[in-house]
Amino acid sequence: MISYNKLWKLLIDKGLNKKKLIELSGVSSSSIAKMTKGQNVTTDVLCKICHTLSCDFKDIMEYIPS
């Protein structure tokens, strides 16, 4: 399972919210909703978020073994 808890913490640290992330990155609200539920999103979505936040995949997500 993939957890995006690191992303939500990073947004707080940067003083951003999900709505602002959507505006800045161009990622759809449905993709952010999927991430909120821990569902799969495309690598394109992850790349846009990382580019916007100047970070790497490891900074926004982690693998949690079942």
C-alpha cells in the first residue's frame, strides 16, 4: 500500500493546502482525492507535484507493506 501522509505534512510545512496545490501543479482534484484515499495515481501526477514542491517521490509518499 502507498501512503501519501508525507505529502500532507509537506503541504502543512510549506503553508499550502490541497486547493492551492491543485492550482499550482495543474493536477486534477480527482487525483488529489484518490491520493487522500491512498489510491493509485499516475507517475505524471507525482512528477507534477514534485516539480511544484521542489521535492522527490520519497518526500511525498512511502510504501507500507501489508
